[in-house]
Amino acid sequence: KTVKQAGRGGSRRPCAAYLRAAWCRFDGTPCRKMWKMKRWLVLLLASLFAVAFAQGELRTPQEAALEAAGGEELGGSVSVLGVWGGNEQESFLEMVRPFEEATGIDVEYTGTRDLNAVLFTRVQGGNPPDLAGLPGPGQMAQFAQSGDLVDLNEVLDMEAFGNQYADTWSDLGTVDDTLAGIFIKASVKGLIWYNANVWEERGWEIPQTWDEMMALSEEIAAGGETPWCEAMESGAASGWPGTDWLEDIVLRQSGADAYDAWYQGELAWTSDEVRQAWETWGEVVGDPNMVYGGVPTILTTNFGQGGNPLFTDPPGCYMFHQASFMTDFFVESYPDLQPVEDFNFFPFPAMNEGDPTSVEIAGDLFGMFNDTPQARALVNYLVTPEAQAIWVERGGAISPNQDVPLELYPDPIAAQSADLLTSAEVVRFDASDLMPEAMNNAFWQGILEFIQNPEGLDDILGNLDRVQQDAYSDQ
């Protein structure tokens, strides 16, 4: 079997070798000591992709869409609010195009980077979209507890859903026995992207620990070059890329128990564990010799273009911290780039040699606010392997549906991401996504303030402590 080498329009090559490498370590053993969200949720890492090979051929997306609509061309429309723009928006529209063709339903998509504020305002004003991307499980829980979300247990074919999704995904979408949200794609976070050609020319080794990574950073800076790119701009959500840095550091520096207590509001922001993580990140973002363009560039560069200086001549930077979905942005900006050959990643390193391998994951979560036949049809379609395979083939997404065949992933980068998932000893969901909205928003703002004034860390953490006391009071 073959797979497209460079995404859309690429040549085809045998994929068995790198798929075999990605899955050779799968043994069905659950990861140890996972997290809780109000209650302990056991994230069985193996079960994330436990039945990764499809049981037979997939249907056409049109066939899946028509079945999702009960076999009828329903017509009408369904409104969808999401965070995607650019190439991600194109991928979503391609994903729903067969649905529109088969059912006659018009999918009216609106994209905004200010998802939190727009969605909250529309819900409070009594004019919610039919379906919406949800900022994260924490905010989803707030909407569910307010009675704003439709129970998807009454909407989905739960037998098929249970067969195709690992229990952990439905657990993350469940609030008080209500299935409030469904994940339609996933990503691996904490990846350090680099220009593979430049690294080969320089003869640099992949860092295995934080100290090794910082030693390389200091070597690059001492030579008059800039080791890192950083990009925090994302509209009203600006600052969130920095939260991923802090989450990666807390998880590796202080361990999973501290990470869990932190996002649950049980560990203060002024604690030694959390403070140390900010100070550690400050070794990068607080040093003007470490980051390309300095503070103005960090704050004004959109996260999707943040890694572009990796590929300029001469390079503007040599490392960029961002999630697995960056492949989509790289290829959008530089269509001739080849994954692995031209760009690649290494996982966020351990703090110390011998520490357990850790990884952070995230996912795009959808909820239903208006119970209409069109909305029901679209929700049932979005969870199918046929729908999710469309985005997978376009690149930049990992499917949570276990029946999407691995051979559809367009390049070895996706297989490497799967390998990272299946081989990690400690896995956690994105902490900020699990926090209440007020806490999450304050976290973003704290990131932006720290970048501008690292010396103000005491005030930043003190303010986050105050927000924490209020944000978790109703939890």
C-alpha cells in the first residue's frame, strides 16, 4: 500500500516501513498513573489507537453522510462556529463538502480566533450556533452545567461510537453522565520543529535533556545567531502557545501529580513547582539573545507563521515549539517542503536523563447547542471514519476514530507523532484546556505580561492565584 509523500498532490511511496516503526512498540499495555477531571480519568494510551487498522474498506463520505442523515436529503442549513481559519478552515470545509452534496444541507461555517468571547456572547444572548467548536473540556463543562449543550447520548449511534472511539475520548466529553462534546481531531503537543537540512549541515545532535537543548541554544546564541522562534498572536486567544511551554515544563520538571493538582486548582500558581516552570521558560523567552525578533515579534507573529524563519536563508532561528498540526502551516507557507527531508521535530526533552518519557495531547471538541435534524445529521457524520479520513489525508490532524486506516496519513511526520503517543510513559491532556474559562483566559494574559516583563513574575503569579480562588469556587 502507498501513501502520499507530501500531502496534496505529492508522489506516492510505500508506507509499510515507517508505519511498522511507528507501531512496533504497541503492546496493549495501559499507561500508568493518568489524570482526573473532577474524578480520575484513566487515559489508556494504547487504546487511543487500539484498533488503528480499519475493519474492511471505508464507505464513501457521501454514503456515510447520507446514513448520518437517516437516508434522507434533508435540505436546510446548519450553523457552525469554530476557531479554524486558513488551511485548517479549508480542511474542515473539504471534510463537510460530501455531507452537503449527499444531504442537501448547507453548512454555514464562521471562523473566529476569539472563540471564547463570541461563543459566550451568543449563548448568553439566546442566539447560539447549532454546533460549535468548544475551547476545551473545562469550558465545555461550564456550558453543560448551565444546560446549554444537547446530550449527544440521545443524538449519536452510541453503539457505533463506542466501537470506534476509545472510552477516554468519551470520558473527556462527558459531564455528569451527559455526553456534551465529541472530538473530531487530535494533536500531539510539545514538539520542537527544526529545519532538517540545516541541522544535518551543522552536525547537531537531537537534545535528549533540557540541559542539552539549552547548551545548544547557548552555542547558537554565542555564534551571533538566534536559536528560537516564538509566536504568541492568536487574536483574543493570544498567549496560548506559551501555556503549552509551561505545561510541558511542569509535567517534566515536577511530575504528573503536580500537573494534575495544578490544572484542578489544587496547586497554587505561587507554589515552588509552578514558579520554577515559569523561571525555566524564562531562560528562553526572557533572554533577548535567545528569541528571533525580540518581544515585538513574539507578540505580533501569528502562531501559524511562527516557524517560518526556520526556512529563510540564512535561517532566522533553528528551533520552534509547537504541536503536530504545524505540518499544515509549514506546507501552506512553503508548498515545496518535504516532511522529514526538509522539516522534522524532536519531542520536548526530559529534564534529566532517565526521567520517564512524557507527552501532552489536545483535541478539537464540538458541542451541539440547537437540536435540529440538520445538526443531528452533521454531528453523526463528523464522528465517522469517512469524514475524519478527509482531514487526515490533507495533513495536520490525527483522528480519534480508531477505524481511520494508518495508511491514509500523508507523511512520516504523522506516523512519528503516533509513535510518540504509543511509546510515552506519561500522557496528559492540555492543562489550560481543562481549566475553567476565567483561569484559562488569565493564564493567556499572564503569558503576554511575562514576555514583556519577566521581572514581574511575582505580580503575575499572585494575580493568577486570586483568579484561581474565584474560578474554581463553583467547581
